[in-house]
Amino acid sequence: MDENFKIIEEKTLELTFSVEDESHGVFNALRHILMQNPDVEYAVYNIDHPLTGKPEMTIKTKRGKRPRIVLKQAAEELQKESSEFKKLVDEAL
């Protein structure tokens, strides 16, 4: 596991984690993707200070779905969407 990714708390249906040097934008995009998943009850993040704080996200799943699995799926979707957006920009410019 990457040293920048830190699990703060993990339960059967809930996972709280932080990622060093990631921004509000990344966490907001990830939260948006997670909330589209019907297996996710909620996904929220908090930054204790807008300039120096590191975001912490909590994911709560339902129906016995593991939070690690939905997080991995959401990260893959975010990467795919980001690559598609970059391609559009590259073609336009």
C-alpha cells in the first residue's frame, strides 16, 4: 500500500481514510462517483483547514458490500473519466 494512503478506521461497512497531498477537487470528484453507486449509503469528506489540512473521507456501504471494493471501483472510474477528459482537451487544443 502507498505510504500516502492511510486508513484511519475500518469497520465491516465503513472505511475512513486520508491521502497525503490530495486536493478538495479529487475528493469531491471521488465522492460524486461513490454516491452514484447503489451500494453506497454515504460518502463524505472533511478538511480541517482549507490550506494546510488533509482531506479525510468516510464511506459507508449497505447490503454487505465492502467499502474497500467500492472505493477501488470508484478510483478506477475517476481515472477513466480523467483520462477521457484529458483526451478531449488535448484534441481541442
